[in-house]
Amino acid sequence: MRTANPTWKIALAIISIIISLAVWKQGLEQSFNRPSVAPALSLSQQEMALLAKPAVPRSFQSLLIGTQPETALRESLMEIPLDQMEDHQRLLLAALENSNERKKLLLDFSLEEASLEPVKKVLIEGRNLKDNFEDAFGEELVYTNPLLIQASCFSIGGNESNCIDQQIAKRMALRLGFSQGLPLIALFIGSGLLLRQIWILFRGLTLPWPAVIPIPLSSMDMVLLVAGGFVVLGEVVSPTLVLPITSAMTSQLASPFNESVKVLVGYCSMTVAPLVILSRQLKSLEASLRPENGWLQWRLSPWNTAISRAIVAWLMVLPPVLITGWLVSFTFGDQGGSNPLLELVLSSRDPVALGLLVVTTVVLAPLFEELVFRGVLLPVLVKEIGRSWALVMSAIVFAMAHLSVSEFPPLLVLGVGLALLRLSTGRLLPCVLMHALWNGMTFFNLVLLAG
């Protein structure tokens, strides 16, 4: 039987709550000033669509690339202030521009990237191309900026035979098909599964859920774990101590590899304090009360049911999360505040850097977050306030911990889905797999669009 909380523990919990609320308030406010990755994703998708157009069958063009991809891309580029455009964006807009006056305005800007000077020279002089436009622009430039070269080629009177690289077009069509086709298929299947589950609930044919194994920890323990360990020590103290050291150690590394190393080290260091606190809390419990499968109920076996339940749950939560995100965007517009990791993945071309980000987002984040939110917090809340309120509260804390106003509603829905999976299976492993699948598919789609 656990003893009453000592005064020092209560005082520490109160201080942790006050600091955590201040940190979360500041983080949510700052999220308005963080750029959204949505415009960059949309722009990248439009660029890919234009490159893929020659290789996409006409019957699929309206579905995959739209009716006027050139116009859509030009309008998106025109929304970017001229002084905030990158060199390749300015040149690309000049190549797509119909107005000679505006084209001249765009080309009057000096370039910071010397490698793009041949493109600017071609656009200004409008000289004729040879049969192979690699001779005009340079082979290396063609394959690092294929759309810019293609648009420039057409702009000065080139035709499909010397402006379009069919291999690039086929590769972009394949990537576009995966980036749009897979989510659409998953959305269709998930909607069907969700409707089926709603029908089963309506008919009262659902099987009873397994009993939640109570963890004899208190709400005070959860405050110390989440507010004290996760927020104060993990998100405030740890970066203050570790970030300067990591920055010094990676200062000689090239970007984006150095950023990826800092993300990995920073995330690992953030988990240390809450894991130590949790370990001590679990060790303080009476060994005789420990259930057969452990306090956290990992229940690794059987693997096949854990994987299948994770996939089905991921498919079913996909429609409500996407609908919630769309409703937020439609109602309030793009509020910014995207996770900085998304932009890092979108802009990275280094396979080693991407590998480190995969470890962080697809392995470490699901393991740690599910351990805290669905492994410990949810069962304790079920014991304290009941299953329904515990489901909602754990999802709220999960969404708040990501410190983004615009992402809060969809993350809240995702948190509810993960909590439902934990309660319906009585296992933690399917939650980790579902979380990893969610992050992994997001990562995969970003890598496809980044190309």
C-alpha cells in the first residue's frame, strides 16, 4: 500500500505544473511564428506534377496533376514576395511568366547562386538551344534543377524533343503516383473500416474490451513524470545543457547532417530524465503486485496480431485525422507551427542524415511517447477518473506536448485513436507499431515530395 505523498513531493509537483503550463503557453504562442510546411509541400507537389506531366497518361492527368499544372505553379510562386524568393524560384517564375515586363523584373535581381547564372543568361538572351539542352545549361545543373531547365527551355522556344527528359518525367510520375495514390487508397480502405466499425457499434456486436491492468501509481506521480520529467527536465533543462555541447561537436559537420545529429542527440537526451523517473516509480511498487506481463503490458507475442491491429487502427484513424486537419485549415487558414522536423526532412538530400531522422521519428519517438502516454499515463488515469475521461485527458496531454496550435486538433484525434487501440487490445506494442507507421508514412511521403 502506497503511503501519503510527502510535502516535498507535493511542492515539487506544484512547481512542475506551474513551469509546464508556462512552457506550454509559450510554446503554443511561438508556434504561430513558426513557418508552416504546407506551402512548401504544395509547391513541391506542383513542381513534381509539371515534371511528371509528359509521362502521365491523359486519362489520369486530371486526377494526379490537375488540368493546368503550369498555371497552378505560377500562381503559387507569385504568392511568395519577390525579396523572399530563392534564386531558383525567381528564375522558374520568370520562365513561366507570360508578361515580358514582369519577367524582366524577376531577372533584374542579382543571383546568390552562381551555378544558376547559365539559366539567367539563357532567359535574358533567349538564344536557341541545341538538340540536347544539356549543352546549353550544363549536365550537372540539368539534373539538380530539372524543372527549372525544362521551363527555361520551353520559355525560349524549345520543344518537347529537346526540353523534356523522359527518364526524369517517368521517375517523377512514379513518385507522384506513390505520394498521392497510397494516401488515397489508405483513405478509401480506412473509411470503409471505420464505417464498418460504426455499424458494429450501432448493432451492439462489439466484443468486450480487456480489463485495464491498474498501475498503483497516483496522479501526483503522473504530474512528476509528465510535467516534471517530460516538460521541465526533458524540454527545458536538457536542451539548455546538451544543445551547446552538441552544437560545438557538430560545428564542423556539413548541413543537413549536423542538424540531424543534433535532433537525434537532443531527442535522446530529452528522454533520459522522464525514463529515470519512471524507472524509479515502477521499482518502488511492490514486486508481488506486478502482473504477469509487466506493468506496461507490452505483450510482445503474438507479433502477427500486434502488426495487424496496428495497421487496421492506422487505416481507421487516417480519415478523421485528415478531416480534422482540413476543417482547421478551412476554418482558420494556415496558422503555421509545423514541426521543424518536417521541413528538415523535406529539404534534406543526404541519405545518412535522413537515416538519422528515421531513427528519431520512426523508432525513438513512438517508443518513448507510447511508453509515457499510453503505457503509464492512460492506465493510471483510467484508475483515477475512469476509462472515458482517461482516454480524452491522455489525448489532450499528448497533443499539448507537441506545442503546435495548428496541429493540436489532428494530434488530439490521433491521440484518441492510439488510446482506443491501447484500451481495446490491452497491449502497448500495437500502439508503438501504429505510431511508428503513422510517422513512417509521413516521413516516406515527405521524402517522395522532396525529390
